[in-house]
Amino acid sequence: MAHSANLQQRVVRRSRMLPAAVLVLCTVLVGGWFAGPGSAAADPDLPGCTTDVSVPNELTVTCDPGSGVGEHAFIRCRDLLGMPHTHIGATIGADGGWSRATCAPAETGPV
């Protein structure tokens, strides 16, 4: 008798979790659709730095020495459900250099 009641409680708990999981999934999907593809407008260029978006789903910022100190590349991408994600590259130092930000394999960008 106790075993039967315990089994019934487990079934009730699992059946309550399914609608909640479906609701969360639908919220994510609808939120991604209404957010749209976003804007591909670039941020203002830094003096002494160049931005390269020639590689799909990747953004590289290259700076001359003394330019772009403390800055980094960042790219906004969308996953398969349409949710936005931001990826950040390494920080550029006083000697200049480059910073690269790349979308994850299942994402597209920049958006």
C-alpha cells in the first residue's frame, strides 16, 4: 500500500513538470522570434583601430600601438532558438594588437 502511494506521488510530480518545461520552451521561442534578427550596425570605430568582419560569424579588431588600450572585440550572435548571445575577445594592451570574438558553432552573427 505504501509503495503504491509513493509511486503515485512520483507520477504526479513528473506530470506537473512537463507543462512547465513546455511553457519555458515556448517562451524562449516566441521571445527569439519577436526580438527579430537585430541590427548589424557596427559600433563607432576607435581611432587607430580597424574592424574586420570578412570571416563569417567572427569579428576582429586590430589596433596600432597606443590605440585601443583596454578595448576588446565583441560580437552579438543568435542561437538556433533566436536568443541573443554576446561573445567577447581578449583585451587589447598598450602595445596594440588584436582581439577576436567568434560566435559558437550553432550561432550566427553579427546581429
